[in-house]
Amino acid sequence: MKASDWISVKDDLPNIGDNVIVCTTNGKICVTSMYIPKDQYGNILGDKEWRGSSMMANSITHWQKIVLPKE
């Protein structure tokens, strides 16, 4: 991972459902994605959000696409 591969959440967010690598304020690295919260009837409840705990989601500072190695 190069520093230039990281995208600030202030600049852009990933597409809904795309798994990405994220970095948090305390330096933790993990894989997550974004989703749009809906109720049991499919009604949209808000803007897109990070999957995971609110504590983790609120600490995400940067993300990058997952690039698989070429065969």
C-alpha cells in the first residue's frame, strides 16, 4: 500500500457494497463497505453509512480499493 493509494473520507466515499480497506484514527486497518440503511419495508432511513460499529465507523479517516494480485 502506498500513501498515494489512500483516499480521505473528506474527499470521497466508496460505492455502496464495494469492499474496501479502511484506516482509523488509531491506526487500525480493516475491511468494510458502505450501505444505505433501510427499514423492514425497504424504506430508506438515511444517507450511506459504513458497515460496523458506530465507534469504528466514526473513526475512519481514509480508505482504498482492494486490488487483487494478477495471476
